[in-house]
Amino acid sequence: MAPPPTDLVDQLRHEIDEEAPLPAIVLPPASGSLSNSAASVVNTVEEEEGDNETDEEASDDDSDKGPTFIRSLGAWSKPLHFTPPPTLPEPATPRFGVTEMLQKKRIGSEIEIKNHPTETQGSPKIYFVHFYYSTTSLDTSSSPFQRRISDLGDLRHRAALSRLPILSMPIDKIFKDDASEEKGERARMASFIGAMAVADLVKSTLGPKGMDKILQSTGRGHSVTVTNDGATILKSLHIDNPAAKVLVDISKVQDDEVGDGTTSVVVLAGELLREAEKLVTSKIHPMTIIAGYRMAAECARDALLKRVIDNKENAEKFRSDLMKIAMTTLCSKILSQDKEHFAEMAVDAVFRLKGSTNLEAIQIIKKPGGSLRDSFLDEGFILDKKIGIGQPKRIENAKILVANTAMDTDKVKIYGARVRVDSMTKVAQIEGAEKEKMKDKVNKILAHGINCFVNRQLIYNFPEELFADAGVLAIEHADFEGIERLGLVTGGEIASTFDNPESVKLGHCKLIEEIMIGEDKLIHFSGVEMGQACSIVLRGASHHVLDEAERSLHDALCVLSQTVNDSRVLLGGGWPEMVMAKEVDELARKTAGKKSHAIEAFSRALVAIPTTIADNAGLDSAELVAQLRAEHHTEGCNAGIDVISGAVGDMEERGIYEAFKVKQAVLLSATEAAEMILRVDEIITCAPRRREDRM
Amino acid sequence: MALAFDEFGRPFIILREQDQKTRLRGIDAQKANIAAGKAVARILRSSLGPKGMDKMLQGPDGDVTITNDGATILEQMDVDNQIAKLMVELSRSQDYEIGDGTTGVVVMAGALLEQAERQLDRGIHPIRVAEGYEMASRVAVEHLERISQKFEFDVNNFEPLVQTCMTTLSSKIVNRCKRSLAEIAVKAVLAVADLERRDVNLDLIKIEGKVGGNLEDTELIYGILVDKDMSHPQMPKQIEDAHIAILTCPFEPPKPKTKHKVDIDTVEKFETLRKQEQQYFDEMVQKCKDVGATLVICQWGFDDEANHLLMHRNLPAVRWVGGVELELIAIATGGRIVPRFQELTPEKLGKAGMVREKSFGTTKERMLYIEHCANSKAVTIFIRGGNKMMIEETKRSIHDALCVARNLIRNKSIVYGGGAAEIACSLAVDAAADKYPGVEQYAIRAFAEALDSVPMALAENSGLQPIETLSAVKSQQLKENIPFYGIDCNDVGTNDMREQNVFETLIGKQQQILLATQVVKMILKIDDVISNSEY
């Protein structure tokens, strides 16, 4: 009596449907990528299935609580909720045009993929919109709060459409568990919002009057960083939203490539996307927007190229350009109080590099104590080490051997060698031999005729003692960079074998002495032969100040070293943005077709940067930007926002300069990133890899 | 489920733990499979063509990929369904075989499945549908052959090749500088191509990327680029006329493969061992020096002492070079890979005109350029771009372009793109359908209709009215009997794909149709799906 198989299957399925509680849809796939982002961001759309009334009550409770503070984000979260109309908004009979039909069909099949059996019952859903906005953002008015709601209306409408009964076969879902897929509008919304949230997060740090952020790590010790460096802030965020990750990535690349402009690039990309979003809502296809953006970016770049100043030939002027750039870079940082001092330091340091971009050669030593003004650039080289006991504290006309060799227990390197002895005397003998070996080595080293020996690895007591006996200064455990720099400074080679003392190049310097900075003793090499490397000693009130000062100085050094290679400079203070915006606006007027909207939007996004700078300084941005725009109407105008005096001023007079390379990189990579995010119409998130060691 | 009983009325258990399994049979199984296949195709549909959109894929470790390359999307999609996996395979095999058209093949298969579903609803047996498809695909492939055109190019006149590569690149995010990238791709392929045998070994083209700079800075290097720097910071950064020793043995004390122990029990032994050790390094370096090498490239690490000795003897060295790079260097410089110091001879050294180190950006990142090699048959495409995802996507795009150029060198026939070939095939198949008596006729017509879905998707993605545009182009083709009319995706103003210079390779198109048909046939033949019902 073989029962008809299909019936049985059907029956079984019915039973399952009725009895077993449906696999609760905890996280609907559509919101997966965002909602599990505790630390990150942004806006989650959750759908909750099941009993209508209780959920509604629950949601009422939620909203009564008002905004909740989310510590990990440092932001407020406020749930909104909607209840869809009880009846289905669309009749089941098709009355659409062809494209709408297609759309509907597609939505219907989305459900097929997800295969949630209850989807067909048509029970209403409740949407929670968690919109986290950064409290630090001054620009809440432009936060797309209102607009978001209308988007959701649309979304809800679409979702309701999707709940129409589907008359096709149930299929197994295509993706693995936990993997999720977001399509079309939703995907675009998710990425726009993610990217904008990140941009808003760093927005308030832009410009000379930008504010800092406190970053607290979740790791052990909860170490705290205070910074307004965009790349540092973004690097420390745990971000789950893929579009936001793109922005973090461009900021990181900006940091690696030119060193400065890490905030601007993110803010510009965010503004481009914000403008793009408006265009998308007014039914302009993303591809059209991209085409417009490309034209605009090209035009903006040309506009900058037309206005660059190049003083490569005139060394004096070039140096003053560099000074101005350094000051402009530093004025947005913690060092702004002493920017002349630090700018001088940075320019000197970079000139010593002689065109190389290897910033490793500039050593930055941080010593708490004193004030920032006490920081100084040292012509020689400072090694943060102590001189061994009993060794000379001061050596004139030093001959230095820089080495990388084991001075602890010089093992036999032949594989598998081990000591096997049968009596104590032999142990003693071998120990003696080992000592002898070390002694030999020390003798060989001494044979170089040196009076200073710097080793990368440890030096044990025994050889140290030998060195002390010979009156040689032995410094152990200089880290690798220290060794390399020392090699660069003194002109010695880094040695590991000591058999031919005559041919090893030794380093030379006039004087080695121990110096005190604050409470610490350091070794100072002065009168070095090759001046490629140098040391900057930073002094400051606390570690946080020093860390931030180091980052700021690093930014300045990066920009300067890049500018030495590419000597084109521009004016600062929002001037380049206005120049670009003006050209782009003109292009928009000349361009026929829908693209011109996108080009116009690009110019608006550019203007957003001076606006933000003014906003952050607490100035009347609308007034200032309007004034600036009027000023720029005349050809060859040098007007920009002078944040210090709070008015529009001549940037050339004020000496506010920026490197062309930085501006170009900001423009191009922000456009590239915006383009990339705009092109996305679907987000597929894989299930997170399961961790074995998790509880 | 299937239950069988023996003569005593006891049930046999045929499937183990069958109550935990679900089973779909007959037409249900086919429909479920078709639905799954369609779902995959639908994901890719919007990525087709020059105005296709990208997909953002978030991997299991949170890494983000943005691409519109069909094969990549499917590969990273974390697919669980068996049929969907078949589609993934389909795209992958197109990628291996042709390298381009990975999206198109899936869209095509999806369309075929959709049409098949309709035929099944009519009550036509799946096998008959499959057979009809088979016949139709043969017709289509033959027709493609007929409408294909030979086009001529040679090493000096590679403009046509560049045009074809541009068609491929225009659908990618890199289309901003498709011209320069296409030129790079074509030059790279021509550099390594064996035009006599009409063969191209793409392994000889290395694609290297580094974030930073712009896309415009992407360059073709006639030589090898190694992401390494000199082992000792003070070695010379530039070597002219380098004689390169390529080693796969470490500059370290020897480690015999067999397990052994060296026992030290007397002071003398300790001393001898110590001496020997020093000698080892000395000999190693001496051997390299003796054969006249001026640069050592080694797969393994160096001992500190050996490193200094090398530096001391003025023998620049690079360590930890990967196996693939090592091979490429060997090919490019005409050297031999030497596994033991004893086997070093002057003949085995590779030669390069210039080896130099170049640093990038503000971080300490350096790369080694090996240029003007003895045998220039290995080239590197060095990609720069604003961010990591951009670089990855550019790599994939360049790969596609390289594949297209290679296919053209193998087979000079081209067909016209922009859906023109599909429309022509569709017309041919439709006309052929009437000649077949029997049920297959319907399947063949369905095939013709499925072929239309590719230009339809193109039109849709370009923001045109799909049905209007398609019917207009179709009637134009039929009226003038010219198979060059396609969808005007870029809004240039003409439907003539010859004017727009939109080509695709004949073998690529043929392969698309054949592969898609094969997979669809396979899916149609499945009539029983047994799976664990854990969800």
C-alpha cells in the first residue's frame, strides 16, 4: 500500500505549517547588513512578523522612551514606527503598465527566494526605523530625517505589494542561512545612509575650528584617543555597512598616499552621495548621475590645474610656500597655537630628506612634560636608549658600528645541533667554549677600531662587560627603524658579520652624549655626516596631546614631502572648492540633457565643504558662502573663508595655501567612491564566519 | 515518501532517515529547479550591459567587494541551493573558457528556463523541451558562424583589437578610461602572444595592483613587478644590466630533510661546528659571486649574517619572492630556477637591462621593477586606483579584456554586440522552427524568445523601453536583412553596431549559447530532488 507520495508530502508540509512554530524571522534578510551593526551606524529597517496588536503596543513603549543613547556609537537612536494600512493597497488584478508589471513580478519573486511561509498570509507589518544621528553633527537640519520617512512610505508600499499571494512553487532558498540580499531602492538606501552617516560623523572635525572626537577602544584597558584626524577616527570604527566601509577605505588610502585631507575626502564623498540621493528620488537614473559626476570631476580638475601656482624654480619662494602649506595643515590640528614653530620644524625636516618621501627617516620622539612649544627639531639623531653601566658617557669623534647580530647566546645555527654530554666537566668546558666564542666575536668587533657599538638585538651582560672593559659604548636593542635611521644618519652599514674589519663601512659622528629630556636619559648623536635623517622631540602635557601632536605633525610632514615632489600649490580656505564649483556650474549650464542636474549637484556638493568649514567655526555659513560666491564671480579672485577673523578674505594675503596633490586626490577619490556606491543596486551579505572560540 | 513493503508487510527503508528529508518529484521538481535558476539569473540581470549596475557583496569576514562581473558575483554569493550552484558553475566555466560574457550566459540560461516553464505549463514533456532547445542551439550557433565577420589586424595595426576590448570594458566601472586600459590590455596580449601558433599564455601577464594614485596612472610594464624590496636597506636601489641568480634555496644553514641530530659533546666539536657554520654562508655568497651574478632573487629568507655578507660583497638580494613571481622572473629574464647553490652556472643566470626599486606614497612601500628583460615575453600590468575595491574591480575588468584579446588572436571571427547577434539568432531560430514537425517546434520558438531576453535586458538597463526598442530593432534587422542592428545602449543615436564599434568574439557568443543550453537541459532532466529538510 504505497501511498501517493506527493499527497503525503503535501500533508506533511501542512502539518509542519500548522504545528511547528514557524522559524521566527528574527532578522529579515533585507536588513541583515545593517541591523547587526552594533557599533557602526545607522538606520535599520526591521520587519516584525506576527501578532499585530502586541507588537504595536511594544512599539508604543519603545517610542515613549524617546531617544536612547548608544554608547558604542556616541550617538542617539530614536525608533520611529509605522503601521501600514490594514487593507492591501493594491488590488490583485493587474492594472499596471509593462514596467510596473515587471517590477511587481520581481518583488513577488523576492519572496520566493526568502520563502517565508507566512508572507502569504497578508498580516500587516510594523517597521522600526532606528535612525542614529551623531550628536556632534552640527548639521542636523540637513539630516535626511523627513525625507527618510517618505522613502519608507514608498518602501512600505512596495513591501505591502510583495505580500500578495504568490502562486508559484515554493523553492528552497538560494542563499545559505544568515546570508541576505537587498535589492534596488533598499540597497541603494542602505548604502546611501551608511555612507552619509560616516560622513556626518567626521564632518564636525573639518576645518581649522573643527572639533575633536574621543575614541575609546573596546579592547583591554579601554585606552582613549583624542583626535580630529579623519583617518584615525574612521580606522577605529567597527563598521558593518558595506558602503560605509568604502568611505573608510578611501580615507585610509588618502592617508597613505598624501597624508592629509582624510576628512575632506569622506565629507565630499558623503555630500556627493547626499546630492545623488536627492536626484535618485526625483527619478534620475544612477548611471546618468555618474555620467554627470564624471564630467564635473574632470572639469573641476581642469579648473584647478588652470589656477595652480608653481614656485619650483624659486627656492626662496618655494620654501615660503611650504611654510604656508604646513601652517594651513597644522592650523586645523591641536598644534595650531604654535603653528609657526611646528611648520618651521616640519619644513626643515622635510628639506633634510632631499626629495625622498621616506618619512621613516624622520624620527618623532614623544616625551611628556613641558609644553608643546618646547618641542624641537634636532639636527643630529636621538636614540631613546640608555648607555650601559660603566661605559663612557661621552665620546667625541665617534666611530660607530651599526650591527644586527645576536649578542646574547650565539646559537649554533646548524639544524639539529644540540649539546649532549656525559659529565659535569664537559658542561663546564662547553660553557667555556661558548664564552670563548662570544669573546672572539667581541674581539672581532673591537678590531674594527670603534668606540661605539649599536646592536639591534639584546646584548647580554657578559659581552657588555667586555665592551665596557674596552671602553666602547655598547647600545643594545635599538629597534629596527632606529638601526636603519642610524645607518642613514651616520653613513655606516648595518653589519652582521665581522670577519673583514677593513672593508666594513663605519659610521661617524662628532659627538655622542647622554642628554636629558624631562626625566629620561637619551643618547644624542650630533655632528653626523649625512643629514638625511633627523629627530623631532615633541613635548606636551599628556600622552593624548603628544599622540595627537604626532599625528598632526605626521600629516604635515606627509603633505610637505609630497609637495617637494609635486610643487604645485593652491590657495586654501575653501578657495579651490569655490573655483571648482564655479567652473562646474558653468559646465552645467552648457550641458544639455539630464546630466546637467548631476553636474549642478556636484557643484553643490563642492560648496558644502566651505559651508561645513564655516559651520564648524560657528560662523554664518549661508551668508559667508553667498558672499564668497559673489566674490568669485570676478575673474582671478583669491577670496576664501578666513575662519580666524570670521569673514571672507584674500587667501593669498593671509598666506593660506594647500598642496595641489592633496586637493586632486580628494576630488578624484571622492568621486570614484561616490560612483562606486551609486552603481550598486544590490547588496548580498554572506553569513558571518562562525568563530569557534566564541561561547 | 517512497515506502515499499516486503511480502510480510514490513516496510523497507530505502532512504536513510527519510522522515527528515523532503522530496520533490515530477513536474514540481522541475518547477522548483527552474524557479531557483531564474532567481539567480534575476540577480545578475541588472548587471548586464554598459549601463548595468554593480552588486555589493559582503563576505563572511566583512570584506566588501563591488563588482558587476557575473562570475565574481556568483562565486562570492554564498549560494546554498543545488540548482543555483549549477548556475554558479555555468558562469565559472564561461569564465575559464572565454573569460568574458559571464553575466550574459547566466541571463541567457535564466531566460531559457523561464521559457521552459511556460512550455511545461502547456504540458510539453521536459525532455521534448530539452531536445527542442538542443536543435535550436545548433541552429543559433550555425547562424552565428554565418553572420560572423573576419577582421584583420596585426602587430602594427591593433586598433580593431582595442575596439573590441573597449566593448568589454565599457560595462565596467573603469569605463572612464577604457581607451587607455584597452590599449594596455591589447599591448600586453600582443607582447606575450605567439602569433604563429595563434596562442596566448595569459599566465605570462601578471596583474599587480596598489592602492593610491588614479586609474589613469595604470601602466604596462615590459617586465616584472615584484612587491618586495632589497633584503638589506643599504643595498643599491638600481642595478643596470643585472645578471640574476634565481634561487629556491635559503641563505641559511642547511636543513636536511631526514631527521637528524648533531650531538655536541666536546669542545672541539663545538669549535668545528662554529667554523663550518661561518663557512657555509661564505661559500653560498661566494658561489653566487663566482658565477657573475649581480642580483640574487631568492624564494626563501636570509640569515642575518648571510644578509650582511651579501651586502658586504656588493651583491644585492631580494628575499621571500613568491613561487609564481619567481617563475615569471625566470621566464622573463631567460634564467633558470636553481634549487641548489652547487648547480649555479653562468648560463643559468637571467638577464635584465634594469632593475630598480620604487617607493610609493607616504608609507614605506616599495616595489621592485625588473625591466628590459632578455626575453620580453612576460609583462606586468600595474594598476593604481583610489581604493582597494576599485583595484580589485579593475583587475577583474582587465582580466576580461585580456581574455577577449586572446580569443580574437585565437579566432579572428567576430559578431556584433549590443544584442545584435542575439536578435539575428532569434530571427533565424524562429524561422527554422517552422521546419521542424512535432512538439519540438514549440520549444524552438521558446528558444528564439529566450534569445530576445538578452537585448531586452540591455535595453531595460539602459533605461529604454524594452519592448518597443527590441521590436523596432528586430523589424529593422528583418527588413534590411542586416544582422548589425542592436540596442543603442549609450544613446549614441544609431542602432548600427558597426558604427558604434561594438564587437564581441564569435567563440564567446557561441560558447554562451552552448553552455546555457547545456545547463538548462540538465536542469530540465532532473525530476526528483531529495534533500535534507533542515529548513
